[in-house]
Amino acid sequence: MKVQTLKVPGATLYYETRCSGPVLLLIAGGGTDAGVFEAVASVLAHDYTVVTYDPRGNSRSPLDGPPTEQQIEVHSDDARRLLSTVADGPAAVFGSSSGAIVVLDLIARHPTVVSRVVAHEPPLLELLPEAAKWRAFHDDVYETYQREGTEAAMQVKPGDVIEVYLEEQL
């Protein structure tokens, strides 16, 4: 495994490459980093140049300044810049959870850098039945995070927000 960094606007990305072959970029979701793919990357490295990285602001990819609101477009631009560094042409890309949303934005805005995509469990609330109910839950989790921090946000239960939402609808 080779460890490197890539300077991008507003951050420095930590990334790892394994073996050789066609490039396969794995994009982690949420607050996870390249380590979430360690076991599978070792297996996939038999057939691919596997690239994993810590998304900006996570783990070993520090921001240049204070944290700001996260934008999917910025994360997909980071993925595009990383691909232009490690691949000679279009590459396969896998993203999980919010990393899957990054993958979908990447292929929508930069289709020429991607040969195939796997978007694993993208949390796309707007596609769900009763999207407003789930948007309310997401908003409550985010507001709790802003007000009280990560631990408090992780304790928010869908039922609490959904009951309030249903009452408002009646």
C-alpha cells in the first residue's frame, strides 16, 4: 500500500493506493475514512488499483480553515481531482451511504472520469415515500448536532420527530 496526500482547494486529502490494474476508487460515507474499506480493498487489490481516501475534514484529510457546511459538489470535485491524479482514463467508482451521493453527483457532473458506478445505500430522502416526514427527522438530527453535538444528534429517534410531523399534518 502506498500512502500519499493531494492538495485540493480548502483541504489536503489523504489517500491510499494498492496494487495495479484498472483504477477502482472507493468513497466512504459519513464520518468514516479510508480505513472502513481496509479489508475489502486488500481483496479487490488482486484485480484493481484500489484507491481509498479520507474525505475532507475526516480523519487524516484536514481542512485548511475552520469547518464549513459540507457540499456534495465539493466532495465530488475532490473525487474528480483524485481520479485525475491516479487514473489515466475513466475509472470504476464505489460509494457507500453519503459516499454514494458523492458518486452520483460525480457521474452527473463529470461523466467522462467514470467508467462504472456502484452507489451503495445512498440516503436520498426525497425519493422515499413520505419524504417530508423523513426530511423533518433529518432536520431535527442536524439541528440537534448544531446545538448539542454529535452524541446528542445520534440519540435522536425517528419516532419523536415523526409523531410531531404527524400531529402537524392533522
